[in-house]
Amino acid sequence: MNILVLTAHPDLSTSTANKKWFEALSEVDGIITRDLTAVGGDEMRFNPAVEQALLEQVDRVVLQFPFYWYSSPPILKAWIDQVFLSGFAYGPGGNKLHGKELMLVVSTGGPAESYQAGALNSFTMAEFLTPFQQTALMVGMTYLQPFVLHSAMSRDQTRLNASIPELISCVTSPRHKAIDTRAPSESASA
């Protein structure tokens, strides 16, 4: 399986978790890693032809990012806007991503228990990540169960280091769990 990991961190050199993850994933055979901030620069400009060619070569796309204000850093949105174009990702002839897998690798600053109804953040991570799930559905990709490390800013190096083998296993496993993206009425009739 060929895997493309797109890391979207505003300054990877200052990262607690994402830098270690990026470095570890960069050492794994079959994984191409890209630091989107380094590629897109301050202008956040991408060459769609280059990015699309990379996407066509892989079976699984991994979006790795810290959770910023209930979403991803702006560099990832810029990349999606400039690469998932009509005729490539959707619309007439836009089937180049069909059958590929999309997985999210996310670090948060808050504890897991803060991501639920009635808690500080009011919603679950699954609810916050729904736009990415819908993007996968829209472009014909299979949306995989995200890998989330909560409290990543705690600087607990033991916990962070322990997350690396689990992360690599999740990212590379050919049997990683897909999330059912059918509407409830479709799921009931299946």
C-alpha cells in the first residue's frame, strides 16, 4: 500500500507531537511525507498538477494536523481548495480519488473528556471532523477512523513516544476501520 502523509502545522519545528509523528512516519517504507507549510510557503500556494500526481500514486491519504479552533490550520484548507478541483476530485471526469482512503491524524491540546456534550468543547471529535468525512464522501474516498491524541501539549514525552508505534500501525494497517458514511436510512436497508 502506498501512503501519502500531508502534515499541516504552521511551524513544525515548534511542534510537540506533530514533529515527532512527521519524523517517525518519514522513516517508514511506502510512506511519502510532505510538510505543507514548507511546500506552500507563506503564500500557501500549491501546484495542483504536482499535488494531484502525488495523490494518483497512492492508495491512502493521511491528513496530519493539530486541532486549531475546531478545525485544521489554514494551510490544509488552502491545499484542499487548490488541489481538489473539478475534473480531478469531483464533477465531470472528477473521479481520480475514487476508491482511495482518507485518514486523519489529529493532536488536540485538551483532554479527551472535554470533547463531548456538556463538556468544555460541547461536541465530540467525530462531530468536529464531519466536514472532512463529507469531503471524503464527496470525492469518492473511504473515510477511515481518525487517530487522535488528546492533551498533546502536556509535553508528556512518555505518552507521546508511546503514541508513535500505535500511529504507525494505524496509518499502515490495510485493515484499518472505515466509518460508514451512508445516511441512517441507507444503513438500515443495507
